[in-house]
Amino acid sequence: MAPRYVFVTGGVASSLGKGIAAAGLGTLLRARGLSVALMKLDPYINIDPGTMSPFQHGEVFVTDDGAETDLDLGHYERFTEQPTSSMSNITTGQIYDSVIRKERRGAYLGATVQVIPHITDEIKARIFKLGRETKCDILIVEVGGTVGDIESQPFLEAIRQIPHDVGKENCLFLHLTLLPYLAAAGELKTKPTQHSVRMLREIGIQPEGIICRTDVLMSPDQRRKIALFCDVDQRAVFESSNVDVIYEVPLMLHRQALDNWVVTKLGLVTHDAEVNEWRRLVDRIKGAKETFRVGVVGKYIELQDAYKSIYEALSHGAAHHGVKLEIERIDSEVTNPASLAAPLSGVDGILIPGGFGSRGIEGKVFAANFARENGIPFFGICLGMQVALVAFARDVCGLPEANSKEFNEVATDPVIDLMESQKAVLDLGGTMRLGSYPCALKPGTKVAAAYGQSNIDERHRHRYEVNNKYRETFEKNGMVIAGVFEESDLVEIIEFPDHPWYVGCQFHPEFTSRPLNPHPLFRGFIGAVAETARAKKTATGETAVSNN
Ligand code: GLN
């Protein structure tokens, strides 16, 4: 069966949670027994977000097949448990790149190459390809940006044409807008939504459903008004209000029967959505009482989206153990790294995420040493593992000049070095060691116990690696290599056995953690955080008693 298409556009403002709404709908459709794929159309000219600063873009999400993509794909995977791929995120840059290459090859046979039909055909071809290859029942296509943006026009034109290609009855247009609340007037305003729908109509798209992002609940009157002015059914005006936990979004949409409306519109017959496991998850998260503090030490701590998947994966680990986490965001860019001792003393666990460049590095090295010396559960991811080794080499292995070549090209002891395969690489975009690679675990390690298996696959995004020349020195001083990529003999995971939990990995486990299926290393880390903190409390409690 050819797939049905749900197109999700956005109006009035960005950052309304369009990706989460699309992913939440994906959850519900899957819960009705349908197979679902999601894709994101990004109107910017970069080929992918790989070269963008986290200030511009937030996290770069990596797929199994090694694409550097928009962070919304992280939501898609977490909500639908379906892996995405390089086909799931297309950008203006990719579309133009491919059209121009075809033109150079003479593929357009003398035609003048134009936005319509050549660019729009290229966009549609990629949408259809994903539908075909995933063999999904429903393909949800999210258009990035906001209706009215100059750069999203070709994407909107392309999706406008699709009902003509695949049949109107197989397509559904959903528009997500903001209903701003004016405190002075004490009401929600529907006018911006009316305008944004009008703009969509000018392009030739009549949305059939509208999801309104609101801080306060809509009145029946407002719902009627939106239906009337935007020419949609009253039952097709949905509400996306604030939730405490993002995993409540599917439940919130289900309460309004969004999924039922979508399948009915698309002429599909399914059973009702089975959402009990999501209910249980949300109850577990909300019901957690015991709170622990985890310090995330990075240089983009003020950005909500820079470590998106890390924060989500931590929350999955916490949900698994039925505990609550307070995330202490610790800025590693300080003039005096030792000044971090104060904030680090107040946390029950320390996580150092991935990163690039030397800014803030010495703060991270200090944090890695602090965790090791004070028995604080530690999780170093990619750059976080690399700095953990620099710290260990300097402080324990008698190599005071140890460093990564990324930060000092002439380091006397380059314990982290550029991978051989990277030495001739000049382009920055798409050239790292990217995507999923196998890793063999060492039996008897904490990590192997956490995974419960001996061979794993994990996603990568880096250029540097542990320098094998120092492996022996590290091992002699108490570090264990718990995982390797055997084919190229690369260190993938390290741990310290005589520490409650000191684990570093070269890959990014946060990308494959799911709320209903937390990643073993995040489960293990949070488990150790809780256990160590409880033991500390008991010990200090006992001391207090014995002092009496
Ligand atoms: N900058 C380091 C490298 O390229 C780490 C990368 C990362 O943390 N993703 O190896």
C-alpha cells in the first residue's frame, strides 16, 4: 500500500514544539498499529547542520547511517522508537546541490532549470523515496521554519503539489500555530493564527487541522472562532498546552482524539491507540520523590538545545530508577578551573558531554579529576571521555604535559590523537567518523554488565581517538579498556573498576536512548548516582549518630 502523508507546517512563531507535536502524533499512530516514518524539511542553505554552531542550531543529531541532522529527528526516534536515516532530513542546500549536479551532467536535456518544477520535483522525489523505502503506512513530513519565511516557499509549494500526485484523500495538512496570551486583555488572541492560515491559503494550502500552542486553555468560543475564520471543522482545532513532561504530549493529543481524527480523515481503520505504557512512564516520572543532582559540565550550558539528547537520556535513566534529577549546568569556561570545586561538591554525579575546540577544556579536565578523586559517579561522552584520559594521564600516570592534539598540536604526550583516517581530511562538513560502528565489550566489566551483552553498535561523531601508544600506561595505572572497535583497534569505552561508576565512551549513547527503553549506560550511570548518594547519606547519618 502506498503511504498516506501528513504535512505539518508552523505559523506565527518558531520554537512552538512542532517537532514534538509531529513526533507525538507519530507515537499515537504507531500505538494504533500503523507503521510510521517522519521527516524534516529544513529551509536553510547548509547541506546539513554539521558545521553550524550550537548557538545557531542546538545539538546535531546523528543517525545510524552517519548523517548529521536536525535535533527534531531525536524527538522522532525517542517518540516512535523508529530509527531515522540520512533520508529523514533534507535541506535547501542538499536540494540545490543535487539539482545543480544534475544540470552539469546535462540531466535536464536543455531545459531552463527553475524552482518550479525542478527544485520542487527534487523535494517531492525525496519525500516519495522515504515513503517507498520505509514502506510506512503514514509519512509525517514536518516543514521547518514558519509560514511566510522566504526560504520555505519551495518546500510549501512542493507539498502543495503532492495531493495532485498521490490523491487528495491520501494527504492531510496540519498547521501548528501560537495563540498568544495578552495578560492586559486577559485573553488568548486568535488573530495571528487567522493571518498565518491566510498566508498558507495564498500558497494554495488549506490546512484541515490546526494545533494551537497555548499557555492557557482555549474557550469553546475561541475554538469556534478559529474554526470559522480558518475554515476548518471545530473538532479539528486541537490544543497543545504546557506539559510538565514532554512525554505527556502524545497523551494530551490522544485525549483530544487527534489520532482518531487523522486516521478517519485518511480512511484508515485501526484499533484504538494503546498508550498505557506512556501513561505508566509519565506517572513514574511525576511520581518520583527522591531527588539527585547531576552536574553537566560544558561550554553551552546556557543553551536549552545544545545537549538536548543528553538531557533526555538522563531523564530516561532517572525514570527507569524512579528518581528525580536536578540538572546543575556547570560552565567549564572559567579563568580558574579550581573554582569549579564548589559547584562540583554539590552534585551526586558528573557528566561531561561531547564538544569541539579548546574553549573550556581545562575546566572539564578539572571536573574529570574531581569526580575520579572524590568517588563521584562520572560519565564522559566523546570529548568527555577524551578529557577524562587527559586528566588521568596528567594526574595519575605522571604525564603532566598530556593533552589532546585537538588542543595542542605539538603536545609532548598526545594521549588523544587525530585518527589516521582523518589526517588527509580538509573539508569540515560530513567528514568525521560518523554513524554506527560495532564495539566488543570486555567480559566482567561494569559496562558489559550494564549492556547485558558482549557486542554492541553505537553512533559516533568525532575525529580524535585514544592514542594506542598510551594504552599500556593507562592500564598499568588502573584504567580498564571496556570496549574496542576491533577492526581498527580503537578504544571505545573506558572504566575504572575501583570507582563507583567512572565510565567514558567515544560514541554518543544519548542518541539511542528511548524513554521506554533507556540506554544501558545512562541507566547504569543514574543507578550509580542514586546508590552512591544514598550510601553517602547513610554514612554521614551514621557519623552523626556516633558523634552523639
Ligand atoms: N572534538 C572531539 C573529536 O573530534 C570530540 C568530538 C565529540 O565530542 N563529538 O574527537
